[in-house]
Amino acid sequence: MNKHLLKIQDMTTEDIIAVLDLADKLKYETKNGIQHHHLAGKTLGMIFSKSSTRTRVSFETGMYQLGGQALFLSSNDLQIGRGEPVQDTARVLSRYLDGIMIRTFKQQDVEDLAKYGSIPIINGLTDYCHPCQILADLMTIREHKGSLEGLKAAFIGDGNNVAASLVVGCLKVGMSISVACPEGYELDETILEFVKPYGDKFSMVRDPKEAAAGADVVYTDVWSSMGQEGEAQKRRAAFEGIYQVNSDLMSVTNDKCMVLHCLPAHRDEEITDEVLEAHADEIFDEAENRLHAQKAVMVMLMK
Ligand code: CP
Ligand code: NVA
């Protein structure tokens, strides 16, 4: 495993499976009251330039459960918010902390933190990707389906940060994935480059039903991500009425098809309330598994 978790592309298939295996073990121990203070005395700094419920609470709680502590650092309150360069911030924080989780806009800022600092950096979401989310998603799929290889996933909606990491993660573990998105909202070109060796295990289409046909897992996310609030109206016009996970779409999937959503969800926009509630067990297991998967990442990077 690399020193950092900056994006899923940096992980090998073996790294991903090792994280999932450790996450399952930590989940079992947590549920059975078995303590695992692997990070006793260690401190994680958590830099947030965007809102968060799941990422913040799961990292913070996870760190306590591992015997360490976590510091919530709002970028508005750090000097970084007043223009102190990332390369200086990285070197200073490396002298106090044992690891940093950062949620921000530019992927380059996360890469720079890793370049100039000397401690492990974990990407808690950028405009480009959301690797921790996808580790929890794969854990949830494996938990519900028993294995990953050969399953088919479909992503319906914006070719955003979550879609980008999902495509890479699914392909790396032997799944196939089809993405349905409107024109102008395709996956980042680096992802389209990444998928090339995977042949027909990847497809990008316009029609959600074409993507969802025979799927074992259907996934969606909001039409407008954090930082895109100004485009919300234009985006709604591009997605509304077509890019929605609803019962009609679910009629073309495999039997026992799972539905996942990274949350927060906008009911009756990208997913109907009916489908979300029918698959609530899967979606909230997915949210819970953020905790276990990230604990595994922290143990592997920070122990
Ligand atoms: N899915 C996810 O990352 O949720 P938060 O934005 O609440 O952290
Ligand atoms: N694509 C969403 C995911 C939130 C967890 C966003 O970036 O806002």
C-alpha cells in the first residue's frame, strides 16, 4: 500500500482487498465489543473546506475507536484560508500530527499536501474523486453479495467525483460498470483514459435503462455537487426526468439488484423516495461502512 490515499488509481487490487478484509475484521470487533487500539497516542488532523456529515463523524469516531484522537480543522479558521501556502502548512502540520484527512476542492492541493508533508494524507473528497466512499461501497457490495468479481454496476447521473472513483474501484476488483450521463456531464478524461485497457467491462451511454440492464448494483449521486450550487438550474434542466433511479429503471436490472447512494440524497431528484426507502438497508449499511473502511485505511497508513 502507498504511503497516502490520494485516489483509488494509486491502490492495487490487492491493496483494495486488504482494506476490505481489515474493515470486515474491525467491523466484527466493533460490534462485539473487542477493543482495537492500533493507533493509541496518534492524532489525525481533519481539514474541511466543504461540508460533511458522514466523513467528519466517521473519521473522528473511527480515530477514537482506534485509541487515537482527531482534530477538526476548518479551512476558514486555518491560516490556509488566509493564503498560507499548502507547502508550508504541510510541513508545519507534519510536525504535530500523524496523519491528515483533507476534504477540499482541488485535487492538486491534496497531492501537494502529500508532496510537501512527511505524514500520510487521506483524500476525504475533492472535485475529482472520493476514494474513501468507494472503499465503503465495495465493502457493502461484498457484504451483501458475497463476492465482487463478475458483478455489474450501473452509475446513473453526473460523471462526478463519486462516479470517477466508483468506475476505477469497480474495474480494479473485477466488476464491470456502465455509466449513463447527459452530454456535457461525462467522466473526467483521465478516467476515460484509465478505462481503456478494460474493454467492454466499461461503457458510457446516454440512456439510463441501457446502463442499468442486467445490473447487480445501481448507484446514483446528486445532480449538483458541492461547489456547483451556481449551476444548479442548468444542471436540473439537463438531468430532470431522465437521470433518476426510480421503479421503472429498477425493472430492467437483475433480481435482487442493490441500490447505493453516497448520500446526502435529494429525494425525487436523482432517486425516488420509494426506491431509496426500499433499499434503505443497503444505503445505510453503506453509510455505516464509511467508519469501518476508513478505520482500516488509517490502520494501514498510520500504524
Ligand atoms: N458521502 C459523504 O461523503 O458524505 P458527507 O458529505 O456527509 O461526508
Ligand atoms: N458528489 C457529491 C458527493 C457528496 C458526498 C459532492 O461532491 O458534493
